[in-house]
Amino acid sequence: MTISKRKPRIAIIGTGRMAKALGKSFLQVGHFVAFGSRQPETKNIFHEEVGTDSRIYGVQAAIDAGEIIIIALPHHEVANTVRKFASSLRNKVVIDITNPFDAQPNDGSSSAQVTASIIGKGATVVAAFKTNFEKTFENVNDSTGKPREVLFASDDEKVKTIIKELIYSIGFKPIDCGTLAQAVVLDHMVPLLIRLDSKELDGKHDLTFKLINK
Ligand SMILES: NC(=O)c1ccc[n+]([C@@H]2O[C@H](COP(=O)([O-])OP(=O)(O)OC[C@H]3O[C@@H](n4cnc5c(N)ncnc54)[C@H](OP(=O)(O)O)[C@@H]3O)[C@@H](O)[C@H]2O)c1
């Protein structure tokens, strides 16, 4: 995996809510962003929604165009898609934002570890954005005016530096939560976040976890 000092090219697999929120954010700060879709030819108003600078390709072409690949698929699609494109994902940084919910591995692994094991030797996987509702990309600051936090984890310290910069660049604050094994906690935080959001904010999807030290 080689990432140069210029803004890395980003590919996003999926064209749904999170793909659009992340894609718009990275386009706004000057990244090349390619979206990978099962049916790119049917996405007629995609550029209107996301921006004229966006590119929409098939999944293979998007992965080929990106240095950092964000998986923004329903979790039940992740294993098959990653298996199909494993050889192309091997030399890239892969950010897994997907939430397993009831498909949480029952051996204590995180879902991002499963993604890494399917990609195989040479995989560089980051778990991130799992605990950030898509709606919060519209206002990255919390009610105190401070940036909302993005919890992330990876086994690769060099890649963590790149991910931190990426997260800062779109207005959020990165919080390093450790290794991919430790990312199992992030998987479990998501149902809690949804439950709390539903209870406290009537399901407005505007809640974010925050560390407070004073
Ligand atoms: N929504 C949130 O607030 C949020 C927050 C954090 C994390 N996440 C996680 O991010 C992932 C994406 O969430 P999302 O809300 O963006 O989902 P979404 O709006 O349903 O979009 C998923 C995209 O995946 C692609 N896809 C490929 N195979 C699919 C299939 N069998 N069924 C449906 N779509 C398929 C589709 O793009 P094409 O049709 O172009 O292939 C679709 O637009 C999920 O794993 C979710 O848990 C979501």
C-alpha cells in the first residue's frame, strides 16, 4: 500500500445515504471521489445530488480508481463483495463503515476483522464512521459548537495517521479506539446509539458519542 502526500483518491462502494454523505464531504475538500455501484447506468440524478465532480462507475472500476476504498454497503453484502474484489483490495487502504447488528461474529471478532480476513494477506483495514449517523454530516459540530467525534480503529499505525487527517479534513474529530480486535466494541456501540437516539431524540439520528474530560 502506497499513499502519496497529495490528497488520496477515494473510492466508495455503494451509492446510498452514507456513501453520499461521505462522498460529498470528501469532494468538498478537494479529493477525487469515485462511487462504485452495481448499476451505475441507472443513477441518473446522482451527479445532481452529490456534485458534478463525482464519478460513478461499476465496483471494479471504482476500486481501481481509488487508493482509499470505503465500504458503504449493507453488512449482509460485505463478505460476498469483498471476496469478489479481494485481489484488487489487497494493496489499498479499506475503510469498513458497515454495522453487523444481528450478524455480529459470535466468536468475539469485530466485523472489520472479518473483512480483513476475507481480503487476506496484505489487507489494510480501518473500522470508522460506524457510530456516526449520516444526518450528522449536515452539521459536523455538536450543540456546544465543537466537532463531533469519529471513532476509528486499525492495526496499522501509519494508516492511522492518514485516517486521522482524513477525518479532521471533513470537520470531525478522530478518536483512536485501538486495534481491529478492539473495534468489536464499536460494532456493539451502534445498537446502543440507535436505541439512545430513539429514546432521547425521537429517532432524529442526530446523536453522537463524545469523550469529555472537563
Ligand atoms: N445510515 C447511517 O446513518 C449509517 C451510519 C453509519 C454506518 N452505516 C453503515 O453504512 C452502511 C451503508 O448504510 P446506508 O445507510 O448508506 O445504506 P443504503 O442507503 O441502503 O445504501 C447502501 C448501498 O449499497 C449498495 N448495495 C449493494 N448491494 C446491495 C443490496 N443487496 N441491497 C441494497 N443496497 C446494496 C447500493 O448501491 P448501488 O445500488 O449503487 O449498488 C446502496 O445504495 C451500512 O452497513 C450501515 O450499517 C450507516
